[in-house]
Amino acid sequence: MESVYKSSGLIGITAAGGAIFGFFLQLLVAYYFGAGASTDAFFMAQSTSELLGKLLMGGSITAVFIPLFIHRLARGKTDEAWNLSLNIVNIMACAYIAFIAGIWLFAGTFVHIIAPGFIGETYELTVSLLKVLLPSFLFLFLVEFATSILHSFKDFTLPALLRLAQPIVSIISILVLVRSVGIYALAIGVVLGSMVQLSILVWGLIRRGMRYRFFVRLQDQGLQSVLRLVYPFIFSILMTQGAGIVYRMLVSTMEDGSLSALKYAEKITQLITIIFLNSVTLVMYPLLSEKASLQDVPGMRSTIASAIRLVVFSTLPIILAVALLREDIVSFLYQRGSFSAQDATYTSIALIYLVLGLTTNGISSIFGHTVLALQKTKAAVAVTIASQVVAIVLFIILTPRMGFAGLALASSLVPLSSAFLYFMYSTRFISSLHTIFFHATYIKTIVLSIISSLIIFGIMQLGLSDVATLFISLGVSAGAYLGLARLWHIEEMQYITNIFRI
């Protein structure tokens, strides 16, 4: 786990660098476009493009591919591993290209279905932006797949650096093109950024020994294994994307700026997730896959326990801090130029509900990766379907009462149900799994989180400016939290220290 946490530190540090550029990008978006109809159109087109990628099961294929690829590497079958990866890439690239062509021809009808509340100029703009963005979801699948291969080699450096590429390219695109093409500069930046990311990863794969060749072998035994593992996902595609479709349909009927407020708030929670959650789960998955292939049950249990404790230790104080300082955070980050005070209010409302699911999202991800490491894809599908049903029910119940805030709250509640289901299934294969929650770190974390929150609340009563309140309260509370954790000999504090020593 020491090497895992060092890799987590690398990912966290590069994510922090990417976050700096990413927030500068969001600042530019907010400055030039605010939270209105045009940004709603862009975010709808972008999220629809991501939805299309999921419809072709890109993430599912990658998830079941990693254990098979690692299995071949571990047994010295390097050529067989590369042939399997190239065969999958070639087949999926052909499928994506055909799918892109079909969506291009029927983009208008597709937008009518996915966003029935969009009419007039907002509808036309969404269709046009979607057509521009379509190539990006092919490139992003290839980026995800190439990243998984490098992770299989325990190479986390190059993929981590990609976090810098996308926002930098998008920033350049806005600065150069915004006055001539307006909101289209954002879509162009997304496409160019994905191309740059793929180019960097291809260079890394070549260094690892990849020699690209185009071939399609439908009868390949390795491909058949992938299909056998991934086919259960076919039956869940409509259900797993059902929640996303319902989400888009509901938000498209709300007032202008609702989708944009949700997306701006999501950017903040995504930043926290990248730094404090993904950096753990991404490097943990290959380790879990390796231990699963060796049938090392105690090793898997220990890995899961350490990862969950670190997630709780890292995220619980953040949830409380963001809940208290949400308005100051949003105003500091976004409120300038075209981003109005009303935009800031809407975004801060969305933020408080989205951040509530931070810890459970991390725990759900850890247990989900555990099930995939065990190659139990049918179970993963079952949990996914169940969680999507929960999401749809929550959307329908909460949205009429709370508006866009209901969508945010529902999104935070869903990971709780999926974490529970993943955990219950994992207990069938990992004995005494429940014991991972019997640890003093959890009690200590709760106590220290309350103390740090009281510090923030006290500073908020001093009558300082918003910016001063934000930075002083965050700095003092974080220092107190980490300092007291060190004095209390919390094990996860040592992991944090090791991360910053890399």
C-alpha cells in the first residue's frame, strides 16, 4: 500500500495542477458566457456526447479488459496481451465511427428526445454543438483504453500528466477563438484536447513496446473472453443510461441556467474527487486485480480497508467545510464578468447537495472496483441497474419539490445504495469483510471534522471579507485538522505525509 499511496500522491499533485488550469478554464467560461441558455446548450451537448460513449460500453470494456491484460503480463505472454488490446481497439474504433455517422445524420431528432424542453435557438445551438463534439467521444474512449494499459504496467506518471493537457488546450481555444466563434470555442477545445491526450498516450504505449497494426480477429480467444465478461452489460445499457436520460429530460424543462448551475457545481466536486478519490481508486484497481488473480483474500481485504479509511479521512472534513463556505467558494471562483449574483446563488445551492455524496461515492467506487477485480461482471451489472432504478425514483420524487436541487441531492444519495450492494456481494468472496469498518480512525475522523467545522464557523462570525473568510478559515481549519491528526497518531496522516514526500 505504500507504493499505492505514493502513486496516489503523484496523481493528486498533477490533478491539483490540472485543477488550477481547469478552474481558470471555468473562470473563462463563467466570465464570457455566465450561466444561461448558451452554456446550457453546450453542457447538454457535451453530456450527451459522453452518454453516447457509454452507450457503446467503452468504460465497461476497459474495466473487464484490465484483469485479462494483467493476467497475460503476469504470465509472460506480452505479445498475446498486446494483440488482445489492438484487436479490441480496432473493432471498437470501427463501431464508434459507424455510430458517430449515424448520430450526425439524426442529431436533431436525438436532441429532441434527450432534451425535450429545449426549443428555438437553444435547441438549434445544442444540435450544432453536438455535431462538433461527436469525434471527441471516439478519442476519449481511446484515451481511456490507453490509460488502462499504462496503469496495468503500473505506469501512472504519463496518464496523470494528461490532466494538464485538456484544460490547457481548452483555455487556448477560448482565448484564440471566442471572439470569432463564441461558444463553439469550447467544443473545439474539447475535441483538440482529446486529440492531444491521445497523442501523448500513444507515445507512452510505444515506449512500453506497442507496435500498432490494423487487424480484426473476431474468433480470437482473448476477445471471446472479453465479450463473455462484458455481454451482461448489454442488457443493462438502457437501464444504466436511463437515469442520465431522465436527468437530461427533467433539467431541460427548467429555467435557463439550471443545467449550467449544476455543471459549475459539479466541476468543484469533480476537482475534489480527482484529488482525493480517483488518486486512490485508480492505483488500487490494478493492485486488487493482481491480488484477486493470486487469490490473496487477506491482501484484498487489507487493500480495501486502507483505501476506505483514507477516503473517509480525506473527504469528511471537506464535506463539512464546503457546506459552510459554499457561497464564498462559488463567488470567489466564478462571480465576475457574465456570471451574475443569481448564477452564484443557484450554483451554491447545487454545490451543497452534490458534495454530500463525496464520501459514499468514494466507498462505492472502491467496492465496485473490488467486484470487477474479481471478474464478477454480472454482479456489477445487477448493482448498476439497481442504483439506476434508485436514481430514477429519486429524480421523480425530489425534482418536483426541489427543482434542480432535487437532481443534485438524488445524485448524492445514489452512491450510498450502490456501496451497500457492492459490499454485500463482496462478502461472498472476501471473508470477514465487515471488520474493515471496526477501526479507531473513523471515530477520530468524526471528532476532528467537527472541531475543524467549529473553527470555520467561528471565523465566519468575525465579519471579515468573503475572500479573507474563505482563505483564513480553510487554512486554519486544515492546519488544525492535520496537526491534531498527527498528534493523535492517526495512521492515515502518515500516508498523507508520505504522499507529499514523493
